Amino acid sequence: MFIFFLLFVLFLSSNDLEISNKIVEDFETKNFSISDFQIHSNKQNDLKVSISNQIISPDAKNEKSLLIQIKSINSKIPMELIFKEPYLFEDYILSFEFLIYSNSSRGEIYFYFDDTKFQRHKILITDFKKEGWKKLKISLPDIISQKDYSHLKKTKTKFVGFLIQADLPNKKDLILAIDDISIEFKQRMISKF
């Protein structure tokens, strides 16, 4: 009976871990540029990446955002912006929150997340159906493996970068701004297979 009680208490404690929030990137301290990304596209020269203090989310408490400009000549050409230094996580990520501005009404933006089985997942953040700022909370699906399979070493998950699929009508350049990126997380437990 005591062993059953102990197992029950351990089960409850593993499922009721405290949920926390933290900002992954606020674009305040690092001066991002195109050199901080690996760009995968047919026309790399028509892309500009910089830090802006002009386009700032009204929901953020900072003064800078990541500004991405894509020339209309790249209409319907997908562009990957992969961080040269991806963001690593040892915790179990429940969701991401993005503050995103777009001046386009056509296209989508995704983010890439590598799981503990080293599989890359493309996750939709939003489509560009309306112009302006959006505050978006994206829950990670359960299909994404975030379990540790070893007692000796924690396998880290990674926020790797973005995929932008813009459809730019009438030779209108895409202006995209990303402000605070934050996560909701809890401590990861070791899997028993």
C-alpha cells in the first residue's frame, strides 16, 4: 500500500509542475542583422534584416524590434531565416508567444522547432490576412517529442528560425517586424520509453 501511495504522489508531482514564462528574445541587447541568419531563398539580395526603433509593438515594453524587409520581386518565393545560433531549451515548452507586425494581407510566417528526436517541425504562427500588429500564442502540439530519454544527459529542443511565404501583390514590399518572443514552459521529466 505504501508503494502505491508513493507512486501516486510521484505521478501527481510530475504532472503538476509549475508553469513559468520567460522572454526568449526581446531584440534589445543584440543588434541583429542578416549576418546572424542563414538565408535559404532564390534571391538573397532582396532581403534586409535589421533592428528597428520605429516599428514597435504597443504590447511590448521595449524600444526595438527585428525588422525584415522583402522586395516584391520575391513574390511567392519562400524564404527561410535560420538563426546561426539557435535558442536551446532544456524545459518542456508548452507554447510560444510572438508579437508580429505585417504590412501585407497575403502570405504566412512559420517557425521551426527541433524536438528531442532531432526532427524539425514547421509550425504556423499566422497568416497575413490583415495588416498591423498581432499578439499570437502558439501551443506546441503533443506530437512534438520533448522527452528526455537518458538519465545522464538532457536533450535540448531548439527554436531554429522562420519560414516566410509572402505573396506580394502590386509590387508592394513586405515589411515584417517581430517584437518580444516568449515561452510558457515547465520542467521536463525523464521518459520511461
